[in-house]
Amino acid sequence: MNWRQSRPLTGVRYLLEVARAQGVGPATCLLGSAIATDALQQSNAQIEAWQELAVIRNLLEHAGRPGLGFVAGKHYHLTSLGLLGFTMLASRTLDEAFAAFQRYQLLALTLCPARIETDKRGTWLLFDASVLPQDARRFVIERGLAGCLSVTAELLQRPAVPLAVEMTAAAPGDLEALQRDFPYPVRFGAPRDGILFSNAELHLNLPQAHISAQLEGEQLCERLCNEISHDLVAPPTARLVQQVVIRDSASLLTSRTVAQHLGLSERTLHRRLAAEGHSFQQLNEQIKRRLAERLLLDSRLDLGSIAQRLGYADGASFSRAFSRWNKCSPGYWRNRTSCLVVNDGSSDGSET
């Protein structure tokens, strides 16, 4: 499990709703997570996986009880999964929707890997609990099971009827209370954590299937997964620099400003980056170039608007920087790349 993996703040918002219902305030849950309270109001805010784990640990410390993960999982819907949820909704069958979930799970809100395993009775959707710390394992698996069944019910437009639900954890003392949180029979002390769906349910035609939308969604999911995987580097200081540059992409930040954001002196920032094999200018330009290319390819914005969004004084200064990165003008790059995308079949030529 890559605990530095970027993810939406959605899961933390749901955790805070659960905490509030248990009488635990946001400040208590966010303690030590490095998540600012004002970030909760930002629709596109991103965090790293370890930060969500920190919130889970705080919640369990102050309101932990068996079944709380099941309560948290009920908050999840297709809309929670963003582009992945849209793609699953457009799938022809539940089987296809689960395949998309497994293929693009970087976009899902799970904290542990999920996989599909066939069985003579149907197909298991399994969660790998081995990557999770022991103190959070039960909660995360409960949340995953309940969230999966909540999303499945939306896909089918009726409650799912799983053949089995299994957990490796021991049974809690109060099974009756657990049934109020999770109305499915659970086999505890099992060899796996997952849900078994019947072949009949997996192959039913989904009511909102749409082939064109499904294909478009898969293409966009593929692109976004690649961006998540490759945009950010691994070394810790360099990664933090990139995150600051992305967050404040509408400004041309100096190394001194970024160092202040990170609570470092400018000299210390440069020294740490050099030790990691990076320079501030290189990291800054990598992010600016990536954002510029995304805006040119995925939007109808003119050069002046793109320049403004990236912190440049005008279109001319942006064009000079872009030409230095790509050895061609932004307009030429946009036209050439759009043609290549259409010709290799990865787009239908329409803009979204």
C-alpha cells in the first residue's frame, strides 16, 4: 500500500459525519492528520492516504465500537466515486462494473487493494487486509463491505442479494446490534474479507447502461490513473514541493515562498531537494508543463485564460515558457496532439 497516494477528501468528510453522530468533533478527528479545516470546504481538495488513516485512528480512539465501519460505508454512493462511479453506472452488467472498479481502483476510495476472484457459485469481490495496520483493519474492511453493497444497490436499483459476506475478524459480542448497522449475515473468522455475488446477479442488464458513455468513462479513468501514478515523485521533500505548486497553480511561486509554506528556510529546501536528486526549478516546471498540457488538450480555454490560470502575466509569457518546454508553440502543440488522439482512437473527437 502506498500511503503517500493522492486521494479526494471525500472519505474524510464521511468520517467526520460519522464522528459527529457519535459526539466526536472535527478538531479531535483531524488531530495529527495535517488536514486544515478550511480544506473541508474545497470541492477538489486532495490528501494522501496516510492522512485518512490518521482520521480513522482518531475516530476509533474516541468512538470506536464494533460495526462503526459498516455505518461509515453506508455514506458511499456512485457519486462519491466521481468519474469511476459514472463509468460503473454506464456499464452493461454488474460484472463489467466490478471489472472497472478493479482496473481503476486508484480512483476508488478504498484504503486497501481489491480484487475479483471467480468461484463456481459466482464471483468474489475481495479486500486485501494484510496491507492495513492492525488497529484500523476491522473498520476499513467493514467500511469497504458496506460501501460496496451500497454502490451495488444503486447500480441494480434495488438491494443486492449476496450469496455470502465473510470477514477474517472475530465475531463481536453483540451480533444483534451489528445487524442494525449491517443487515446482511456475516461469517466471521473466515479465511477472507469479501462478498460473493451470484452469476445471475452479475450478468443482469443494468438499467442505466450506456455503451458510448462507458467507453468514454474508461478512457478518462485510464488517463486520470496514469496522471495519479506518474505526476508526483516519491522523495518526500520533492513531493511536498509539487503538491504546493499544484495547489497554488494560479501563481508563479518562488522557492522562497514554497519554503515558507513548508516551514523551511530557502537554503534548507534547496539542500534537501539536492539530496533527493531534484531542483526546485525542475519540479516547478514539470508541474506547470503538465497542467498546461492538460488545459490545452482537455479544455476550450484560449491561451490568455490558460496563462492566467497558471500564474503568467499574459499569453505571450506563457507561450515563451511552453515553447521552451516543448520546442513548439502552445497552439501548434494543441492542434498536433488533438489530431494524434483522434487518429489513435482514444477519443471520439468531441471535447468535454
